[in-house]
Amino acid sequence: MNSDTIKTNVNPLPEYSSCSTCGINNEPMLDGNMQREGDRNEPILRPGNTNCGGCGMSVILNWLSLAAGSETRLQMVIPACCGIVTPGKFPNSAYGLPVVASTFASAAAVGTGLAHTAELNNDNTRVICFAGDGGTYDIGMATLSAAAERNEDLLYICYDNEIYGNTGGQRSSATPLGAVTTTTQFGKDVNKKDIVAIMSAHRIPYTASLSIAHPNDSLAKLKKALAMKGFRFLHVLSPCPTGWKSEPSEGIELVRKSVKSGLFPIIEIENDEVGETLTINIEPEMCEESLRTYFESQGRFKRGVDIPEITRGIERNWKSLRLRAGK
Amino acid sequence: MSNLNPKANLQFISANHAAAMAATLAGRANRNARGFGGGIYPITPQTECIEYLSKQDIEKGSVVRVESEHSAMGVCIGMALSGARTFTASSSNGLSYMAENVFAAGFYRLPMVMMAVNRTMGPPWNIWVDHGDTLMLRDSGWIQMYCEDNQEVLDSILFAYRLAETANILLPAMVCQDAFVLSHTMMMTDIPSQEQVDEYLPDLNLPHRVADRAVTVGGLDFPHETEAHRHQHHDAMMRVFDVYKDCQVEFKKVFGREIPDPVVGYKTEDAEVLLVSMGTVASTARAAVDSLRDQGIKAGSVRLRLFRPFPHLLLEKMLASAERIAFIDRNVSPGMGGIMWSEGRVTAPKDALVQNYMIGLGGGDIRPEMLEKVFADLLSREQAGPPQIVEVGA
């Protein structure tokens, strides 16, 4: 179903189904992270990094590496978040590219500076901001919004683990309703922000959501975003086993369930002179079993969630997405 | 002095415009290297500076209109890290909002220049001069200079780039001036030519600029690394005194004007009573000194131009013969007193009577007769008392 909407130059890969409950075959699987011609000599995420096992951020960094290939000169700005602990301590760096560790709210501003100097000097360098949900939804929001308004030539990737993971798991405005964190001991009582809606409302050239369970779709989007000019925003749901109280080995499966159930829509929104085009890249099956087990297999939802209410929210969201998609 | 220069290009401008012209000239001078830029954001009384800058056509330049002072400094950090010459300007609450990134720019060792117009911190809101805003940033690892007139503002910005970008310094520099007294007051100012500025400011070549090398700039330090980094930072600060002199000599050679010393004395040679001040208060102090000299009192004035690094030895030399010393602070650290006094009093001779007066807080107009009263109080004292706030009214 999704193959019509995805233009990817990744080799054709076998379709692979892994939904243990529905058994519907709609999710492609990458044939491993083997080194190929045109790949970077070193991956962006090198050995020696400090990431926890099962961290969703590691997956997206590896795919970013594959998508960029060896031809693209990259610089990355990372504000305070787990991603800036990833490289280890001075003078070592587990990142295979130049990284600036910015202050918490400043990724998009520092990225703007790097991009402007690169432009002035024809450096042919793509600047990436790589930030968590705290640095994106919360403290970095004004900076991010302004950079998007100015349509800076930046690729902004938000890996959203729905928590202040680096500080030990406090709520952010990306924490979902009902999730227990160290500052919402009885479960969060309000919904998370819709960051994709917020960013696409800036009418930036490209906004997309990426699933770490859907490599073909995600790689295609990463390649597309890397090649485009102007402000591009990518939202990645990134499992955090310590914060989600989930099994490290189940992270990808959890994201798959969130996509299958419709909880996490996989879409892209493009803006050009003609106007907005919203594409639904992965059709959800609105799988109730996936939704139920998504919540059940995470300790952070131990105080229970109102599944019927969440289902109504998912339906409302999809109604408006389909209106915007024109189908 | 500049009036005597036959080649002078005199213009009647405010210190805000003087600062913007200096930044523009310095920016253009880096056109053969990595270019120029920065983030800008308005705040009274600095706004005219960034307005002027945003109107300039700067070859290989890019001035970004951002949404906050925090991001203005963020853009400067990004551009400076990738090798460009950078500039921004701010005041009071803008500086406090920017503060986190001001420290970051210091710790990244980026030789950028910021013009700060000293304005009272709010609330309650007050747009007039007070030095408390930039003094709040004294520990941010930036060089700080406080100016007395518009020409000094313009010259100090060019001087600051030369000093900051020197290979064994690599520190950001803040050029401070008094709100309205300078920022909105027009004076005849000698504008140098682009050729002169090109000659004075070599291409910026930042050794640690972010390019292709896979390093993490500003990542994690453990205590031992932080000790080493702070040590290097402090050492670079302490080298400023020597490099300052070299930059003065070069400045005189290229522009024909003098850059004032870190500590500027007036009739100090035989002075028994001294007023120590910063910024434009020093001009008023000179008038008061003249008046006292007419009465046969051996008075003198000392202006602290360089606040970071703090010129302890130079100040000590200047105060050596004084019996009575007043530190005139245009700031208050509540619960302590004047910040300049608290830092500078250790440089006074052991037997001298040292009294702190905080005057002109919130921008009240300090007139010569008020400083004469301060002199009178200082002369009448049997011993120093606690720091004293002198109210000057409107």
C-alpha cells in the first residue's frame, strides 16, 4: 500500500510482516545495515558511544548515516539531550562527523549560524540539528519556530522519547496522556503537543514523521530531506527503555504497534508555490490489539489509560489528516 | 584631538551608530576570509545600532533577524564556530536573557565582539544607564571595556576585534557604553576608511573552527578537563594586558589616534584624594577634580576602562600615592555594595581610607557639584564606613 507513495532509491527489498496479532503484510524491512558502495567510511554513530541498549535514537542515527552516504558533507548541532552524552567525554567523540554541543534552547540558532557561514563560503555543507523532545517541544520551541519562519537551510531532526531522558525521566510537553514520569507520579493529565501540525503550520518545505519500524519509508524521507533546501523537520518516535519501562528488545515492535494502531501517523507534508500536500505514507489498520499491547507492554502506563478515549482521539486525528490529505 | 587630523572623516553621530559603523567596517575587512555576520534583536537603548547594521551592504556578510537575544548570541556562536567574524549588541534584560549563550561563547573561546549599552535591570522598567547589566556578566569569560565617548566606542570595537582575534588570546570582547549619555548623544566622530580597517584587522583564522573533522565541540568534561579548560581560559585573560599594549601601538600606527590605557588617570601624580569610576562618570569627575584643585586640594580621578581582565597592578600603581580613595560605582550588588569597589579596593595602599559611593543608580544625572560633595564627604571622614548610596534624583 505504501509503495505507491514512497520514492526510494534503496534497493528493492523483500516485504516483511511482523505484526504478531494482525499478520497483515504492509511493512517493508531493510536487509540489514551492511556496508555498501557509496556509504560513509565511518558511520555517524561510531563504536564507543554511550547510548543505552534499545535506544531509538541509535537506529535513526544509523539510518541518517546510510541516507547521507559519503558524498554529503555534514555538520550537526546537538543541544542538551541524551544525544550529546552519546559521543562520550572530551576529547573523544563517538560521532563520525563534526558536532557542536549547543545550549539547550539554541540548536536551531547555532545551526542557523553554521548554515549561514557555509552558504557565504560555498562550503557545500548540510547542517543538521539533532534534538530531543525537551529541546524541541519545550525549551527550544521559540528558537525552532523562528528558524522555521525564516526558512533557514536546516534539517531539524527531533528524536522524541516523550520524556526528559537525560535527567532521569521527567515529563515534557511530548509526554503522552497517562504516562508516569518522575514528575507526573500519577500519570500525565494532559495530551502531548502535535509537533508535526505545529511545524507544518510554519509552511516549511518539508515536515515528516519517521518510524524506526519502517526503514524504507524512513530512509526515503531522510534522503529527500537531506537533498532539499530550506527548513525541513523530521519527527521520530524514539523508544527509551529506561523511561518507558519497556524491554530494550521491544522498542522497534512498540513503534510498529503505534503506527499500526494509528496512534503515531506516518505522514509527510510538503509546501511549495502550489500549496500544501499531505501524504499518508503508511496506512494504519487501526489495530485495537496493537494499541492495547502498546500500552500494556510499557511500565510507564502502569496506572492505566482510557483506551476508548484514546481511540476516539486517534479517530479525530485521522479524520483531520485525511481532510488535509484530500482522501 | 581628532579635529587636528587633516585626513579626518568627521561625522556627527551617536555612539550607537559609531558602534554599528565600526562593526560594518570590521565585517567588510573579513571578506577575503570566512565573512561576517551575527544575530540581531532590538532592545532600548541599543536598537539604533542593529538597525543601522541591518541596513548595511556587507560583502560576504549575513545579519540574521532573530526572535530573542538568546538566539542572537546563538547565531553568533554558530557563525563564529564556522570561522566568520561576528557582532551583536544588547542591553540590560536582553543581556540577562542572552546570558547563558554569553557564557557559552566565552567557553567556546570565540573572538566575537558585542556592543553593550549599559542600562538598568528591570523590573521596574528603567531605560537609563546603570552598569549592573554587564557587570552581571563579568564571570562569563569575556574581555570587558567601558567607554567614555563616542570616538572611544568606535575605536574600541575595532581594537576589540584585533585584541580578541590575537592567536594567543581568542576570547570574546564586550565594548560597553552608557545608555543615552552616549548611545543617543551625537558627537563629532572620526570614521576610519575601509583601507585603514583592512590594514588593522587581519583575516580571522580560528584554529578550532568547525569544518570536517569529526570532533564534538563543547561536549562533556570531567573535573580534570574542566580544570584544564578554565586554566587555559584564565591564562589567556591574563595575557590580555601585554597584547593590549601591542594592539594600542598598532592602532596608533594605522589610525593616528590613541586607544586609552586599561586604567586612565587624571591629575593623579601628586593626588592625595582620588575618585575611581567607570564610563562617562569619569568626565564629570574631571570637572570636579579641577574645581577642587582650584581650592588647593590635591584631587585626582581614575577611570577603570578595562574591567575584565581586572587590571589590579595598573590600578595599584595609579592609587599608590593616594591617602583617601572613593570608588564611585554606578551599580549596586544588594547586600554587598558597589561591584567595582568590592573588586578594586584591594589595590588601594594599606593605610588609605577607602570609601564606596554608589551614585547615579537608575541613570540619575550626576553633576560635578554632586561629585564635589562626595569629595567633601571623603575628606571629612575619620574612617571608612559601609558602602553608601548617594541619591541624585532625576
